[in-house]
Amino acid sequence: MEITIYLPKLGESIHQATIVLWLKKEGETVEKDEPLVEVSTDKVNSEIPSTARGFVKKILADVGAEIAIGDAIAVIETEGESTNVFPKKKGEETREESFSTADFFSPAVLKMMQQNQISHEEAKNIPKENPEGRLTKKDVESYLETKKSGMQKGKTMGSMRKAIAENLTLSSKEIPTASLITKVNVTSLVQWINLHKQRLLQEKGVKISITAFALRAIAESLKEYPLVNASLQGDEILFHPDVHIGVAVHVEKGLLVPIVHSCQKKSVFACAEELQQLALDAREGKLSVEQMNGGTITLTNFGMTGIEMGFPIIRYPEVAIIAMGAIHKEVTVLADDTTAIASMLYLSLSFDHRLFDGIYACNFLRAVQLYLEEKYQKELS
């Protein structure tokens, strides 16, 4: 019997297609689900399979012809009464044809591929700038240029990476940045954390960390040095009544900076609990707008990477960012001139030099240092 093959629906809003290449000629045999013809649209390039096993009796559309969805394109002659009379071969499975924009090659692209001897397989791996993932003539031209130069074109920045780039570029252009660094002896603090962290985890469900103490150190120090928590609007200095500290959190696609709000009102334990929840929400993609907005100063701790020192870029329109490096052991001279093996970390401050001078920044950084070395004990007594 005769089975008519119709152009199937290829996707939403696609109403017609162009015949690119017949994969079977009239008189040739074809298996059920075997590709019969290649067609192209403005959104997808696809091979249309035969719906029956038999031979091609009649081709109804020439190469280059534009046909509408649902139009007849070929006639298949079968030997049975229906398309299901031929049993599957052993191990054969029915294949569902899936179409995606990544498979699309327009006639113009196909011509360029032919002229430059680019195979279909190679073309599928060409980086695409089209948001739908469709290969364009411009993509092929860029690919050929980079191929000639021996360079490989990379992928386009994601939205998160673009946002980070824009903010840091603005910061670099607008803020004349200066940086300071000091070395902090956190031996006593590390010993206290190691002694109590398991109990606090069991009793309060909170994982205490040196980052929580750093938040308190910053909040306490800003009481004496409020310019570090200010911002500049034109020629006017705006003082923020609350200390909202952004804490950098690494996630799969980049870096997020959720905010611990009103740190000056929170204990070390409250800061630790909020840090724990913010980090979890960030990695699970559950951060709210409120959790991401309103920062007045930023803290970044890259110590878990093993890096000891760094000078991060200020997050515009803030005027300062503090960085903590990895805690490391070293021999140090104590106040009584004896030596000891101590737990040390480098603490750096990058600041907007328009708002205050180096001595003000030095005194603030020194205040943070003294809290981490000594004054934290007052909160725990």
C-alpha cells in the first residue's frame, strides 16, 4: 500500500520549511524511522524520518522548495496494510526525533560550510552567539577567523559573570583605591573555636567560624571609624546608621555577595547562624532580593583556598573591602621577647582614598586586628 509522508510540526511558531537535501531517491528502499529528507527553517534544521518501511515511490517536493507544515512531501510504497506490519529487527528501538535550535543550519550557513569544507559534526561544535543556540553566518565567519589565527573562540559570558564584570569595571573607573595589609595573631581565637565548635554545633546547631568573629570585629571597629562604612554621592558623604556586611560566597557559576544586615546589633553566634543560612541559600539558588541588597562594606575570606594574601576590588558604591587569607603556622616573637609557633593570618583593607587618608585606614585596620587578637574575649565572658 502507499503511505504519504507529511512535513511534521518542527516547533512552536514554525509554519514552513525548505527542502535542503533528499537522503533517499525515488526507487530506493527505506526503513521505518530512517532519515528521508533534510529540511531547514529559521529555527531548526532537521532530518525527517520515514514513518514506514518500503521504497520511495514518489518525491513530491524538490530541493529548495518551501513547504508548509502538514504538506505531503513523499509517498512510500509498503508491502502490508499498515505502517506497523513490518516487525522490528532484533535490538532495534523506535527512535523519537528531537529537534533543537542547535541543529539548525540555514541555506546560507550550509553554503559556507560547503565552501570551507566544514562537516556537520564540526559545525555543531562551533560557538554560537544566538540566544536560541542557532548557528548563524556570523558565527561561521568568526569561527573561520579564529581557526586561521590558531585561536579558539570561547563561550559568551553568563548573566552573573556580566554583572560582576560591570560592577568591578565601574569600581575601577570611579574609585581611587589604596590598600593596606597587617598580620594578625589568631592563636587564642583558633584555640577557642577548636575547643567549643563541636559543643556549639550540638547545642545551637551553629558552625562557628573565624568569619563570624571577623564580622563582629568590623562592626565594633566601625563605631570608632564610621567613614569606612560611608558612601560618596557626588561631593556629599553619606553615613550609614547600620553596618550591613556583604560576605562573598562562591557558587557554581561565579560569586554571590549576600548581606548580613545590622551586624552591630548581633552577637558572634547570631552572625555565625546567619552566615550559615546565607551560604546554604546561595548555593541552592534561594537567596531573596532582601538578602542581596543594602550592603555598606564587604568581607571576603579566601582562606579555604590556601591563599594567604590578596587585595580585592571594592564593590561600588561601597568605599572599603576587607580580605582574610589562610591561617598558617609560623614562628613569631611574643611581647616578652620569647618565640612561639603561632596561628597567623593576613588581613588586608582596600579603601576609597577620596573619603579618608591612609592614617585613618591604618587605625581602622588596627582596630579590627586588636579585636581578633584580644577583644573578642569580652563578648564570650
